[in-house]
Amino acid sequence: ELKVEQNPLFLSMQEGKNYTIYCNYSTTSDRLYWYRQDPGKSLESLFVLLSNGAVKQEGRLMASLDTKARLSTLHITAAVHDLSATYFCAVVSGSARQLTFGSGTQLTVLP
Amino acid sequence: GAVVSQHPSWVICKSGTSVKIECRSLDFQATTMFWYRQFPKQSLMLMATSNEGSKATYEQGVEKDKFLINHASLTLSTLTVTSAHPEDSSFYICSAARLSSYNEQFFGPGTRLTVL
């Protein structure tokens, strides 16, 4: 059974600071996603990572994937208040290509 | 492209009644649709996977007689919560997978169900 662990669960940081969210998964997968969820809303797709060493960046967010370590990171650079949200990683598995989600990281960026 | 809608956005119902939630892929044909449930401050939990024209595959612990899924066409799947109880109150999110995108899932906006 695929397990996806995310940490930290809660993160409070000041504007301008950097931080990294970690996502570990237990079995081999060929695809990992990062999503953002605002309160009361559905998921917004941020990144899809397909191969070992993949790195993608969009604004102040950068995601990377190490398939050998089964680890993905979401790095936040110079955080701003607008980044406050819950971030989920999700890993693909199974013949139906199901997604297994991490527990989520609730990020609060303080002024 | 790849827009998924859900209807209704929110619903409040009395205990014991049934509620139907629709999930539509508006601009593509979905080979597979997924239904998730999300309780407050928790992650998304996959409830079931459905393919057009066949029976849904339910995850362990999800009662198939309580959560009826119908996937009658390549653009529509419905989830019916039968005899709803307060513990069924949750945020229900569907996603639709497009075959040409390696089955990438596109998420609907979610339906908030409150059972009184």
C-alpha cells in the first residue's frame, strides 16, 4: 500500500523568509503532483514532476523530485502573504492511476 | 481546456434523505472519474474510481450501498449519498482523467454537504 508522508503539517513563517516542505512516498511512482488548496476551495494544480532530478519553478515556488530517495520538496522563497494556503503532494499509483495524497501542509505567512 | 464542474456547490439536507452530486467534464471526455471526500483540516481520501459504463471500484471502508456512483457517459458521473447522516457531512470533490494526458486528473470545484 502506497503511503505518502508530508511534513511539516503546519507552518507559520514571516514574509521574506524561505522554507521547504517535504513529501516522502513509500513505493515507486512515475508521477508526483503538488497542489494548492485555499479555504473552502478545491485543488489548484501547481506542478507535475515526472522524472528523477526534475525541477520546476513558478514564481516563489520550486518543486523537485528525487525518485531514488522517493522524496519531493516544495521550496518557498521570500514568502509573501498570498502564499498562505494548504499545500498537498500526491503520488500516482495503480492501474487506474489513482492519486494518494499527503496529509497537507497548512502554510501561514505572517506580515 | 480541461474544465470540470460539480453541482451543486453546496447542499444542506435532513438526516435520512438522499443527495445526488453531479460531476461533469465540460470540454473533454473522461475515461475515468474519481470521487474524494475531505473532512475539515484533513487530506483528500479517495472514495471510488469509476469508468464509463462499468461498476465503480470502491476503496476499502467505503460503503458502496451508501455511496452510489453512476458513470453513464464519458462526461458525467454522479455520486448519491443515500440515507445521509450528520457524519456524512464533508467536502466532496470529483476529478476527471483525460486519456491523452497520461490520465492526469482535473479537479472539480467541490460540493460541501451538510447533513442536519
